[in-house]
Amino acid sequence: RLSFPSPQHTPHRADPAMLDLAIGVALYTTPPHIKFPGLAAVFLVRSLLRKRKGNCGDNDNNDVTANEPSTGVELRWDNITSTLNTKKTKNNNKGNTSDADTLNSRVILQNVSGKARPGRLLAILGPSGSGKTSLLNVLASQTPNEGNLTLSGSLFRNDVLVRDTKRGREASQIGSQAHRKKVAYVRQQDVFFSELTVRETLTLSAKMKSKSNGSSDSIDESVTATLRAVGLSECADARVGDQKKNAGGISGGERKRLALACELVGDDSSSQVVCADEPTSGLDAFQAERVVRSLKKLCAPGAVDEATGKQSPGKTVIASIHQPRGSIVSLFDDVCVLASGKVMFHGPLELVAKWFAAKGHVMANNVNPAEFLIDLASVDVSDSQSESKSKDQVDKLCAAWRTEGSVFLAARENSFAKKLADTAASVSPLLKSLSGRGGESFSESRTGKVSSPVRALDGALDALTKGNARSTTKPPGFFAHLRLLTARSWRQVTRDSKTNKVRLLTSLNSALVFGSIFWKLGVKQSHVQDRLGLLQVTAINAAMAALMKTISSFTSEKVIVDRERSRGCYGTLPYLIGKLVAELPAGAFFPLCFGAVVYPMCGLNTQDVPKKFLNFAATIVVESFAASAMGLCVSAIAPTPEAATAMGPAVMVMFIVFGGYYVNAENVPFAFRWITKCSLIKHSFQGLCLNEFRGLDFESELRGDTKHGEEVLERLGFGNESVENCLAKQTNVLGFCYLATLYALEKNAPSFQAMGSPATEAFMDAAVVVEEPDEEYEESVDPDDGVQRVETKDTEDDADTSSE
């Protein structure tokens, strides 16, 4: 546990989002001829500013990433340190003259360094809590932005520094946003729209990222190639299904590969870096191996271009793997072992046994290397003695790699280079003889102008690359996104037959129950209260049904929307408009079914029935839309699905209390009268009462009985209103909820942590790293068992080593 001085207080800057909210609320209270032009102007200005801000980070980096498809991408990271400030305490030590506040911090990553090379699969191994996901987030520049998290270090993309800087970035740097768009990041959550097929999901993802303008053939070719590359051709037309209840959908392994395919398909699939966070978790051994083989296939170089004679490089693939079996480990090219946020080993897989054998940990034959490494990197907390012993072992191994690892890898690379030079010298006479016989054909085969065996390595990825090369540079605009998102939402709503059947049965069941209880209401004095009760429960039923359905569906859908928005696929406005348009028919159909049954069964106002019924239906339909919009707003504000489920009914209960039936509007305290103006229950109940009681006469038996419906409206305080005004007020509530949802989604948009300068010594652990003399590593073969081992030979004499 480390202690850091509290930062100096800096002047607080105004939040632009809060300023937008204040302006929006002020405009929303103005008359319509001022409200709508003002809101449109604010939205236009903010969109232009946001677009300008996004473009200034990308225009300077086009040249940096332009040559990557021909050279591949090498990621290198140096001294990555991440700390989480967990608690703030006060320093009251008597010996300390300052009472400065301190932050107790937990180190997540500590001086992590390494690199990932193109055409190789790097596996990040380690026990739970060792920092695997945190490191992947850093490499993809997608570390969630948290106020109590500190991130420092350096990330290089082909020796170009990746850094968040202001306008005027140096030519030798690339912005984090540009790097983020060039990384395909597959997260652990594989959530999709359940009613779409695998092919439709990939096609939509390709069209969202495609910069072509209507080239459907190239998109279809790209989708087909990607399906073949990840092994999803057989289930291309199968429904994706729900993650929680997977009946009728694809399997868990296919979902993982679909998540990988969604990141690779489209014009942005030219990104040469692929990061996968535990893609095998929750899968059986067979499905896990298929997923890793799909990742391994991405490392293979593409075919040779006949026009240029150049071969497309393999992708740089980085994956954190949890409990891999032996056949999966054999697919790894490099491994990075993390232990308590520190690097224990980072290098080729074949050097694992040699390195740890030199440190006194011999890996037995027929042992899974991954299990061997995780055992070494784990801390045994069964008892205090075992915990102390395992911690010391982990610290020693991490310190050894920190001081000797680079020397060990350099020795191995020099040995490999020497063997390669010897091999080249031995085959040089043969090459000369071949060149003398047919030098022209040999040269042509070398440059790739004729058939090459490399072309057969990965035909699917080659087709994917060719399909992407035909696209232009114009991304899809607002209306293209609106069309695609509307089509996706429409398919999701119309194909969800189980939910639609349940909603229909629920609406009809509620209508039959209410109709049976309030069967054929008359005009007696007792029926006045019955009519009021029926109209109140009608308003509550329509609102609660729409509210809970929206909360249950949007909380899971928001995960997909946030993931797609973090990739910059589309904006919030086209998504909300598309969702509203797609759900309009279904949102109106179920309240209409309810009203069509309740109105005749209960014998509501029979004067001018067509007009009265249309007003009745319009009121509950608009209320259903307003409740659905409120559900979107609550879901957008709530941090978790559980919180949204708890907040929605709580807000609705408050609206019911101030809905005009239990408390008269004139008796509401002044401090709470704003709730009555926001209550969609009140506006709906008021409109239903106006439609029902206006022009309705009751039988009078005693003095003081209610003779006319207008008397009921006066007692409720509804006498000076009209049905049209109530519909307009509900529309205002609906519009305000949608604007609040838009604001909440923009405010809570995925944001990522900026990386600071490399960590200082204050972030290191208490152990002091002592410089050790350089060591040379040489291999030897034990004549007894034939096992190849690594021995160290000091470059200094024994006396100097002893003094050290």
C-alpha cells in the first residue's frame, strides 16, 4: 500500500454538458416558436464543435498509419504503471510536521514493459487479479476513465509514440483516438441483438464501419470472407439468440467468434492489431481451441498482390487466456506472464523452460507450460507461511526478469542470428547454381509475379483485404446510420415473437379483468367512483407496462450501444430516432388492443362514440410512448440494470401519488407542484376524465348528488382543461424524456483514461532493485538425460561478484 500526497486544488472549469442541460431546460419552457428553433440551433452548434474536436485528433495521424498494411504493426510499451486510489486519510504522525492528506493506493500494473510483433500470437497469462485485462485496455487505449485511477507509461506503434495531446501534435506522435480506431478489441461481454442472424449482425457491422457509398457487393464479399475466416459459415443464417437463455441461438464458442468477426469485418478491418480479453472463458476445451485457432489464423500473412508484388503482413494478435489446455498453448508464439501487476516473463514460448530452469524452477516433461507458469505466478493464501513464501518467490522472479530478462533475450536473438547466417552461407552455392540455370523464373517467383505457395495460407483474409480496397474515403452519414439503425430495431421488435405474444396476452388479460370488474357501468351515483377508479388504473396500467418493458430491454441494449459508440460507429441521435420509429407500431398496437376491449365492456361514455373512443385511445397511446421515453431516460441515467429496475417503479409511484386522483392539484404543496406538471399519470388521467365525464349526466336521488359530469371535473380541478391540452402536455413530457435520454447518453458516453508520462520511482514497490553484473547465457546438454539446459557465466571475476 502506497501513500501519495494529495494533488493541489485547481480551479474548477464549467462542464459543457451541464451548460447544455441548463440551456436545454431553459429553452424547453419557452413557447413552441422559440423552443424548437432554439433546441435545433443548440444541437447543431454542439454537433459541429464535437465533429471539429474529433477531426483535429485524426487529421494529423493519417500519414502515420498509411504505411502500416505493408509493414505490419509492432506494439511496444514501456513502464506501464496503473494505480487505483482507494482511500483518503490524514497523516497525523507526531514526527511529521505536515498534516497533508495522503492517498492510499493499490498498484494494478507496475512498470510493465514488452512488445508484440506482427504475425505472432502473444498470450497474456497470469492468475486472477494479475492485471491481464488492465494491460489489454492500455494496449488498445481503452482504459475506462475513472477519477481515482492513475495511468502512466509509454505506448509505441511502430516506434511512434501514442499519446493524448492538444492541437499541434508533433509529427512523431499519434493520438490515442486514431490508435483506438485501428485496434480490433474483443471484450469479454459478447452481447448482441438476439433476433438478428449471424450474417445480418456482421453485415450491419460492416456497413456501419464501411467508407464505401453503396458498394453492397464488396460488403457481402467481406462478410462472407470473414465468416469463413472465423469458422461461422455453417451458422451464418442462424439466429444469434439471447445470452442468458441460449435456446434457439448459437453456442458460446460461436458467440466468441462472432464478437471477433464484428471487430474484423468492414473497411476498418485493415487494422493490424487485434486484442482479445479472455476469449475462451466459459467455453469447453474444444470450443476454446477453435476460438484460439481463429486468432492464430489472423497471424498468417495474406497473399501476394499480383500488381505490387508485396505480401500483406499478418496481424498483431494479443489475447489474455485463462486456463488454456496443452493444444491451445502450442498455438502461442510469445507469452507474457503477469504476477501481481509485474512481469515475470515476456518472450517466445520455447524459451520458458530455459529461463525458469536457470532460476531453479525446472519444468517437468509432459507438463502444461501454462499451468507451470500460473503456479509460479500465484500467491498461496491458505496460511501466512505459505503466503509469505510464495510472495517472496514471485518478487524474486519478477526482479530477476526486470534485471536480466533483456540480456537473456538478446543472447537468444544473437544465437538465432548466427545460426541463420550459417544456414545462409551453406545454401549460398545452391542458390547460385539455381540462379544460373533459370535466374529469370526464380527471380519472378521470389517477387511474387507468378504463383507462390504463400498464396494458399489464408485465402479468406486475402478476399477480405481485396474487398476493403475498393471502398472510398467517405464514411456513412446521418441518414445512412438512421436507415441502418431503424432497420435493425425493426427486425429486433418484429421478430421477438415470444415477447410480443406475452405483451398481447398481458394487455388482453388486463382488459378482460378490468372489463369484468367494471362491467357495463351505469349512471348511478355509485358509478361515479367506479368510473374514476377505472380511468386511474387504466392510466397506471398503460404507463407501467411500457415502462418496465423498456427498462428490461434497453438495459441490455445499452451495452451494445456503448460498445459500438466507443468504436465511433454512429451517434446517439440517429440511434434514438431509429429506435423510436421502429417501436412506434408496436408501442401503439398493444394499448389499442387494451382500449378496444375495455371501452365496450365497461360501457364508457356512449355519446359520440367514435370521437370519444379515439380520444380515449389517443390518450393511452401517447401515455405509453411517454412512459417508454421515461424508461429510456431512467435506463440511461442508472449505472446498472438493477438500479434502473429499482428507479423506474419508484419514479412512477411518485407520479401516481401526484396523479390527480389521490391528491387534488390545488392542495399540493407549492414545493411539489412541479411534480404534477411532470407527472404523465396526471396528464393521462386528466385527459381520460375530461373525455369521459364531459357531457355525461347521472341519476340524482338525494339532494347534493352529482347530476352532471362537469361537477366531477370541478371537484378534481380539471374543469378548465381540454383533451387536446392534455395530449400536448404528455407530448411535452415525452419530448423532455427523449432529450434527457439524449443528454444522459452523451454525458455517460464511453470515455478513456489518458496516459501520463512514464512512472517514477514513487510508483515502484519498496524493494530496491540492485544493478547486477551482466551475465552471458549459454546452452548445454546434460549427457545423462539429454535435456537442454541454460547456464549462466559471469562476465566479471568471482571477487568482483562477491563484492557486489
